[in-house]
Amino acid sequence: MKNRKYLLGAALILLLASCTKFLEEEPTSFITPDSKLTSSKVARAFADGCYQNLSKAVLGGQPSSYGGNTWNLMEYMTGKSGSDLGQTNYTMFQSLSYNSTSFYFDTWWQYLYKGIGACNQAIVSIPKIDGIGDGEKTNMVAEARTLRALYYFYLVRMYGAVPKVTELATDFEELKVPRTPAKAIYDSVIIPDLLIAEKSGLPWRSNTISMGAVKAILADVYLTYAGAAINGGNEYYTESAKRSLDVINNGAYSLFPEYTDMINPANKNTKEFILQVQYSAAANQNNPLTPLTIPNYSGISKYSDEYGSVYPTKQFIASFPAGDKRAKERQFFYSSYPSAKDGKLVTFSHPYLYKWFDVNAVTNTLKSNLNYTLYRYADVLLLYAEASNRAEGAPNARALQSLNAVRARAQLAPFSNTGKDAFEKEVWLQRYFELCFENKMWFDMLRTRKVHNDVTGNWDNFVGHKTVFNATFSEKQLLFPVPKQEIDVNPNLLPNNQGF
């Protein structure tokens, strides 16, 4: 077998040697380390490269898993979702019996670091490009820095201490770096990158990173830094409130009148949406959440696979207050839909998610054109309400207004309790309801160290909370394990997180 490989290799060499006259022209479609970089198109290519792994990280298909997707992980962990698919390993997460080789951990890690690598390349390369103005360069580098901060923000919340890689590696051994504490990653990468981006001339609204996105991410970062596990202190609540208020006062964003406006592809990147992962059915880049969240083999769509990959628990839906529009049929959830075959109403065994129901894709094209939202205006309103209440010791008029704007769309009466603790818990609850199944709840649980008990209505301590699946959160759940396959190639990642 080896001899055959050697003979084939020799034949290829001879073939290439005989064709050298066809290869005399210098290749022009590749960028090498020695290439002279010119034009805004090259710079734009470097900036665009920073986005490519974002969709793969947050909505990446999980190898060897039918219906598995990285998005599933944070929803399974909350204890407020079920699945129709055993192949997604959801029971491992509902029972909290996962380990360092379980689904999703490695996929998240890989694509977040691939994204960081692309950002590092852009940050180094764009300033060196000729034929482009300094202002344009500054804005593109601001995009790269914002995305690098976002990739690291995911990493530290998920894994805690992680390798700090901010330079371009020239040797494989340079990548075998030890873990840097999460606080140091915040202090030396995440916050500085965002503060630099904040000084750029980015537009307030864009289909890519905008100033609105920079401010929203920074508000989220500072609020998280102020809370657990960093416990940065009151000044960071102040910094968080300042950034979210900047977004509110700018006026570039506003709430959609209807929740279903958010699942109309015509509304992508408009009004409430601040930062979205872009999908285009025309370019065959389809949002995977539409088929993933259709009830399993229900026959209501033209998709050959209807996964039922994630659905809300009945206890979570029952926890919505009476009259909350979000819990009504075909708002955030749905319990029936006409059959794609005969039009007769199909009633499901339990409610499913309607948040990514692309009607045209389901009934016609099989190509979901919906974007996936990372930050929207409702999120920012609630970030401001929480941060300002903490910073000032009580909710101010703008905080009450922000909270009640979210409640009003849900057809709930204004909240009027101005006690710090009561107001904070109401904001937390509105974040649960408003942002449910948008990969926000798990991170809220971690930074507040509180979990809303859907059965009792109480706020339980995170450690000791028992889910409706009779699994109990412990210190072990505060961080995900560093994937075993990463430790296998880089033993400097040891020791792993507690319990792994």
C-alpha cells in the first residue's frame, strides 16, 4: 500500500513538472505574508472574515448528532426546555451528567477561537493596507475588536479561565498556552477592545457591527462584570447603565409593535434589531432554527426533517402571568398548526417555539431567511433598568419607563414598586419571559446566581436549585468543562474546571 502511495506521488510530481509552462503566471487570488495589500476590498475581506465563525459558534451544527446545534446547549442547561430527540444528548444535560467529552462544548470552543484568530489577523493586517483612508481603517478594526471581545465574552462566561491569544502565532507550539483567569481576560482584552471600538466612527445602525452593537455589548459586559463571578462592584453597574442609556437616547432603535414582526424576514436589521447573525435564503445560507424547532414529524411543514430539537417545559409557560401576550398562541409559542398535506389542524402534545417560525420557509421554500438576533432593543431596555437600579439603589423614572415599555407590549399593567429588590426581581423575570430561548437565560442565571422557580414562583439560589427534571445545580454547573480533545493537544489547559 505504501509503495502505491509513493508511486502515485511520483507520478503527480512528473505530471506537474511537465505542465510548468501552464503555471508561469503568478497566482493573483491568494494573500500571502509577503503580499502587498491595497484597496478597501482587501481590508473589507479581513473584516468580513471576523464574522464567519460567529454563526458557526452560536448556531453551529453538532457533528454526530441528529438535530444537535450549539444553540441547544444553553437552553438545555436552564432546565426549562425539553427535546423530542435523544440523539441531541439532551437527557445528559437535563440530568446534569455531562462531562468533558459531551456534545457542544468542543464545537463552541473551536469556533470561538477560530473567530478570535480571524479577528487577530484583521487587527494586525488592516492598518497596513494602502489605498484606504484612516477613518475607514479605524472602523474596520473597531469591528474586529468588537467581535474579538464578543468571542472572548462567550468563552469566559462558559469556561472561566481560558487561553489568551491576541497575537498571530507563527508556530504550533505558541498555541499551547495556559489558561488566563477570566478577570484578566476582561481587563486586558474584552473591555479594552470595546472601549477602543467605542471611540471609532462606526454608524449607529448597520447590518454589521454598529455603534449601537458596541454599546449594547459593553452594557452587557459591564453588568456581567459587576455581578458574579467577577463581582466587580457598583462602579460597573454605573458604566453598564451609561452605555445602555446611550442606545436608548440615540433613538436609532425602537420596539416592534408586534412580536410576530420579529419573524418577518422583511424586518431583518431594522427597528428593534441591534446585532444579528445574517442569513440569506437566496445565497443558500439558511437559519437552522426554523426546522430545528418545528414539532417532531408533525407534518405541518414541507421539511423532510422536523426536529422538535428544543421546546419549552409546561412549567415555564405556566409561569407567565395571566394575560401575558407572549404566552398566547402563535406569539412566542404555539400548540397547533395546519397540516402541510391536507390543511387540517394538527394539535401538538405540548407547546413548541414559534420564535423562529418562518412561514414562507415552512410552507413553501424550505429555506429560512430569518436572521438570528444577538442583541435587540428590549434587551437593552432591561439592561438599563437593572444596571441603573443597582447603581443608584432604586429605580429612577427612566428605569421604570424602560421596564414598563417591555411590559406594555406584553399587555401587562405598569410595574410601580420602587423598592430596589422588588424592581430587580421584576427585571430579571421580564428578561426570562422576553428573551426566552435566545441563549440569554443561562448567562443571567450565572451572573445573578439566582434561578426563578417556575413551580413555586420563588427566586432560588443557583447552587441548590432543583429543576423540574429533578436535577440539582451545584458549584460544578457554574462553568462548563474544557473539552477533552483540547486538553489532549494542549495539556497546559489543565487543571480542568471543578468536577471535571
